[in-house]
Amino acid sequence: MSAQEPKRKIVGIDLGTTNSVIAHFDEYGKVDVLPNSDNERTTPSVILFEDGEAIVGRIAKNLAASSPEKVVQFVKRRMGEPEWRREIDGHAFSAEVLSAMILKRMVNDAETQLGQPVTDVVITCPAYFNDLERRQTREAGRIAGLNVLGILNESTAAALAYGLNKRDQQVKALVFDLGGGTLDVTVLRIDGNDIRVLASDGERQLGGKDWDDVLVERVAEEFYLEHGVDPREVPESLQDLILRAEEAKKALSQKPTTKVFVQCKGHSLKATIAREEFEKLSAKLLARCARCVERTLRKSGLEWSEVDSLLLVGGSTRMPMIRGMLERMSGKRSDQWINPDECVAIGATYWGAILLLREAQALKERAAADEGASRLADSMEEAVPEDLIVLLGEAEVTNVNSHSLGVLTIGKDGRRSNECMIPEQTPLPHAVEREFVTWKDDQRNVEIRILEGAARDPSACVDIGRCWIEGLPPGRPRGARIAVRYSYGEDGVLEVRARDVETGREVTARFQSAAATLSEEEVALQGRKVAHLLQTDEMGLATDSDEQLLAEFEEGYFAEDG
Ligand SMILES: Nc1ncnc2c1ncn2[C@@H]1O[C@H](COP(=O)(O)OP(=O)(O)OP(=O)(O)O)[C@@H](O)[C@H]1O
Ligand SMILES: [Mg+2]
């Protein structure tokens, strides 16, 4: 490798609701999961705040029962709520800062083990994550100090990991990903290293946690009948019950009955639960899964008879009821090859290599004569195992958007409605151009509201941001035409551009997402705070200009800016 460019290291991170996984290319050029410093291949996405320190992982998860007020879990379910904050000891944390803590712990452990800094990362998210959720995921990566090469759909990542190992075949597959908090269903066509998503859908709030809740309710009710005390009303008992319910759920994936032990206010109970009863109690959840699968298959235009493989991803697919339901519906056996916990992070790592190779290629084409640029391109290629360069360099992955994109319009009668610009399930990248007209004389600016969702009624859609068209030529009568171009990038993130039709000139289109894009300074500041909380900031945290920051540190946590 060249002396000037530092060696780059790509990782793929599956940032999960309950567990996160990080993978890399090992010294043999194979993608492998990197265990954390507790030697676990998956890290619980749980954060404990104690004595001015943030601890991520197993310890935090185990202490969730005894100190629920100090523990943060299921942060991913809060992505897409830019205003959401979790208060701990009077300090407010946003979803992206909390997610950054999880990412940072993963990366730190990886760096310690590799003895090398991690530079480039692909972070995965559910296929149905909208623009806001994707932006927040990207921001979390930036705050964690990472160069985020891209955001990839979890199901596509799983398919990539699968497809690259079945290079010589053409298969149509249904990926069913049921994790801790979310359900994601994707139908795709895999043709060697060409992966095309045909349809993608999911449920934001459906995952293993809901199955845990079924058992919590069941046991709490028995406890109440027996002792007249409801363990759900005592925070410590509830947290303990939640952990035990999850253990019981896992046990029921292995054996026909299990016992759950609960204690509350000096009473105790050992409840016996049979798998059959558990399955009956979760029938509604299972039906939601089935409906989502049918819906996605319909959108893909395929029949079950055309689906070759059933790929089960996510820890919750270990429940026999899930496998049973899918095999009954499809009339097929699920593929046993795939590791439900690891395939997403593995696919993300391949995607990282694909993106870096593309960047290197583009750099070479743009600046063939520039020595610095070609060294940079070389250093990018060196991060990819040699024998994969051709395969990954030729890989094609086409995703679809899982939400319609529209614009708010006002009719002559004053009624507001959502005008669809890009319908859902459109292959990405995709761009659409549409003309707007100014509504008054000498209008210099136009404001456009961007909505996500298929409904005509704007209140049923998600307001993802605004776009200001600025600097239109002066002195024109109303009705001047402006073409606005919305383009969905490959990773499902929106970009907006505008052109004055009369002059053909590009005009400024300032797109402001409802999820804040942080400035470099803010990212750096938040990043240092995260590093400080995780106590990984030995490497020169304090500079003279950081006095205010240090003052905040002395108080333990930090206050959210603004
Ligand atoms: N043997 C098992 N039987 C039943 N459920 C299990 C088993 N093993 C793990 N789970 C459940 O799987 C869930 C975690 O799965 P996973 O790690 O895939 O989720 P995640 O990636 O964090 O979530 P998401 O993909 O929704 O963001 C938890 O709810 C856990 O209880
Ligand atoms: Mg997952």
C-alpha cells in the first residue's frame, strides 16, 4: 500500500433494536463477525447511564431490571421522531446520539481487536425506514466519528450475503426478517451478484418484544389472581418479568413447556407455560406477520410457486410458529444456510466494499492524471480483498422505496392534498421532475412541503421536510415556471434540485429535512460528548477551545444543545 494514504478499514454494522452486530473482511479476505470485548458476536443495543458514564451491551441489559430509570433500550423504535428525547438525570438524549453510543461501542471494540482504526461503515436499517429515519441513522454514524459510506436495507443486506454465496444460480427469494422490534419483508431476484428488489414492506412496531409482552401479560395476570398484586405496577418487578419472559420465550423455541419465576412485594409465583398456549396467545401477532407477507408478495407481482427460497432473518424467526406459518403459506422449506443473526452485518460489509470500489472507480475516471486522487483510489481498493474486487466491482443492487413521496398542493377551493410524485415500490435510484408556477408577481422564493405516504389527506402522511427555491429572477409576472426535481438515492434518501424553466438556470433548492442534518462542528461536539460518556476519549479530548464542553462534562452528562 502507498505510504501517504492510511489503510482503510470497512465494517458493516447491523444496528438492531435489541442487538447489534459488526462484521469486517478478515485477513483471509472472508467476511466475518467481530466479537465484542465480552467475546459475544452480538451486542445488546442497551445503554446504562451510571456515574457520568455510559455503558453499552450485556451489563446494561442485565441491569435494566434493577435500574430501569438509568437504562435506555429500543432506541431504534424512536428513529424518525426528531423531537423525541430520553431524559436521564435531567439530561436529554436524542435517538441519534443514543444510537451513536451503540455504534461507538461496537467500533471501539473492533478497533481494539484489530489494532487498527475503522474508517468506513455501512449501517443497515429496515427496508421501510423513511427518509427521516435513514437520515437519523446516518447522523448517528457521523456522531460516532465514522465515514458512512451508505445506509442499506437489512433485507437487501441479507440477500447480498446469501446471493454472493450462490453466485451461479438465479433465485427469487422472500426474506422474512423479524427482529426484536421490527418486521421487514422483501421479495427479490438474485442473479449472482445482481440483486433486484421486487417489493418491500414491513411493520414498524412488530417484533420479538411484542411476543415477550404476551408472556408478561399472561404471567402477570396469573400472579394477580393468585396474590392480588400486579407485578406490572412495580417497575423493578416489571423489568425483571420482561427479562424472564424473554428467556421463557426462547426456551419455548426449544421445548414444549417452560416455567417463569416472578417475585413482587414479598410474593412469588412459578408459572408454567406450554408452547401451545403461547402460540394461541400470540395468534394476532402471527396473523399480522402473515398479512404483511401476503401484501409484499402481491406487490412483487409473484406467486408463491415462483418463489424459490425462503430466507429467515432475525432472532425471532427461531420461534417454531414463525417458521411453521411461513412454510405452510409458501409450501416450501426455509433455507437453513443463512445465519439469522449475522447475515445482515455480513451483507453490509460486502456493500461497503461495493461502494468503496465504485468511489475509487469514479475518482480514477474523474482525475486520471492527479497523483493524489489516484493514490486515494488505490487505498480504497486496498481495503477490499483482492479476489473479490472483480465480483464486487460488477455487483448490481437495486432497491425500491417503501413509501410514496408527494408534495403538498392547495386546490382552487383551498383544500390541501398530497400529490404523489414517486409511488412506493419504485426501483431506486429514481428521479422525477415537475413544474410549479409562482403565484404572485415578482416572486423570488417558493416554499415546497414534502410529504411521505400514499394518502391524499396530508394529515395521514409524514411531513419529511421543506424545500425553499431561492433567487428566482426579479420582475416577472406570476406564473413563472420552475421545474423541481426530486431524486431518491440508492439508499432511499431524498435530494431536491430546481431549475428556472424560462432561463434554464439551476436555482438554489434548499431542502431542509425534518430530521436535522448536523453541521460538522455539531457532529464533532456531539461525538466528543459520546466519546466522553463511553470513556473512550483518552486521545486528546480537551483542547483549549473546549472549555465550555469541559464545564458541561464536570456536571456529569451534558445538556442537549438548543
Ligand atoms: N431462540 C429464540 N426464540 C425466540 N426468540 C428469540 C430467540 N433468540 C432470539 N430471539 C429474539 O429475537 C429478538 C432479537 O432478534 P435480532 O437480534 O434479530 O433483533 P434486532 O436486529 O435487534 O431487531 P430489529 O431487526 O427489529 O431492529 C429478540 O426479541 C429475542 O428475544
Ligand atoms: Mg435485525
